[in-house]
Amino acid sequence: MTKRAPAPRPGILDIELYVPGESQIPGGLKPIKLSSNETPLGASPKAIAAYKDAALSLERYPDGGASALRAAIGARYGLEPARIVCGAGSDELLSMLAHAYLGPGDEAIYTEHGFLVYKIAILANGATPVVAPETGFKTDVDAILARVTPRTKMVFLANPNNPTGTYIPVQEVRRLHAALPGDVLLVLDGAYAEYVKTNDYEAGIELVATTSNTVMTRTFSKIYGLAALRLGWAYAPAPVIDVLNRLRGPFNVSGPGIAAGVAAMEDHAHIEAAIAHNSHWLPWLSAELASLGITVTPSVANFLLMHFEPAGPWTTANADAFLKDRGIILRRLAGYGLPNALRLTVGTETENRAVIDALDEFMGQRGA
């Protein structure tokens, strides 16, 4: 008699494995890695020093409430530390929110080219993912609202969005929230918020402060350069914070991570240098790529979405292979529904010029 094997809950086997940006090239060469939206300036020297100091007491459990980190975040943004919760990257917080508020029979909405973790979190909790089309690779608020039903319990909105680099102004975010039922949680993912310098943008602090059904998530993985430590935070209404604290592991953020996060948050000069670097090289890359005949989606983040031809010699696959032959790794985006695009992270000056030189050679073959 054949015994039945353990079976996962419905939805889990529908999850497609998340494939991160590549980091290695065959042959062992050290690549120019511009596939994961990491900061070219690295972590703050103060954060590195704090991390090393914390390594002297690895035998001790960390502060389970990450009190020092929440205080540093609160001081930086003028927030109540009690309404902040920290996690192992914003990914953990997104997953916890889905676990807390979604289940079988529920629906959650995200946009057409939204962060893949949203779909994973929704399916992992037995809920149904609902995709709202984008317009011009940009969030369409009306398309989201058209898909709200009595089963909708959550809306994930990355603003700016990854991998498109586009954003919607604060007025549109407010319009979206105002039209949502009160029992629908609006999750504003601000992973790239620090890079945005337009006057009509707001990451979500105001909405969280004034409403009962909005959460903002942020990360230390991008502008702060702490991706290896897996560190993120959320700002939310007190009842949501209470729920997340009941769900999270008692020591879900490491001691060295807390120490490095505090130092990174307080190193304003390093953050401003990262912003200035991106503000210079993002438009430079956009202009150079356009001059090569490559279509680029306008971005406010630290990366660019480049579009190639769907057939013939100048496809995404051929561009990707050409770049890898020269030791340059970008991000393929078929999993995001963008098979004809590559995502380019803003790198150092040397890396940025190397990418443009390589793409100039690749596109120049068409002219020849």
C-alpha cells in the first residue's frame, strides 16, 4: 500500500522560484555586476566599523525589538519608533504582511511589472494574485481600482517600481487610497525612495500617519549598501505593528545588522554622496543610451530599463551575451513579462563608461 506524502498548502507549488540577478561569468573573471541595483559607493565606512565592533559579541542574542535601529530611523524621519518594525530585508516584512492579512479566498493586487516577491507572498498564503495592467510601464491607478472586488484584501504598490524605474506622484497615490475600501491594506514599497528628487513624490509617510490601512516598507539594501545584511523596516498604524510583532521571529534582525543599520542611517554625508552620484550618472546613461538608438524608460531610481528588438540580431539575448563576453552582467527580465528588455544598474564612473562603450560596439554592428 502506497503511503501518502506530505503536501504543501494550496498555492505554494504555483510559485515560480525567484531568480536573483546573476553575479558570475564562466571562466572565473571578476565581472562588472550591474544586475541587482546595488549602490556603487558601497556601505558607509561608519556602518562597516560598527559591524566589525558588533562581531566581538556574536555569542549574545540581539535586542529582539531592534530598539536602537528603530530609534535611529525615527530620528531620521520624525517617526514614532513604536510604529516601526524591522525585518530581514523588506522582503520579510512584505511576506509577513501577506501572512497576516491574506488567506484562501482572498485577492491581492499588484501591477503588471511589479516586484516578483508580491506574487510569491500572495500565493504562499493561499490567496489569489490579481495583476493590474500598466500604462507606458507605469502604474495605472484606474486599472488597479477596476480590479478591486469584495475579495480584495491588499494592494502592493512599488513606488518607484522595480524593474521599470517609473513612479506615480503623491496625488495619484492619495487618489488610489481614497477609493479603496477601509479593509483593504495599501502596502507602499519605497525601496528606492531615497533616490527620487521630484517635487511631486512622497514615499508614504504622510498616508501612514493619517490613515488606518496604509503601510510603508523600506530597505537598507539599496542606497545604504547593506544588501548582504538583509535589513529593512516598515512604518505602519499601531494595530498593524502589533500584528507584525506577534508574527515575526523574536530575533529576526541580527546584532551586527542593527549596529550597521544605525551607523548607516546616521551617516548623512554618505547618503548624500550616493544621491549625488546617482543624480549625475542616471541622466548621463539615459542620454548615452538614447544616442545609441536604445529605447530607455525614464527612471527616477538607480537603474534603467532598456528595450531591444524582439527578433533579429539586436535582441535582448544577443545584447546580454555580447555584454557578458566583455565581463558585464545586466538583468534579464523575462520573469517580469519583459523578455525584450535589460535592466542596467547605475555603477561607478568606470563601470558606466564600460557599459556604454560595449553597447556602442554592439549597436554599431547594426550600422555597419
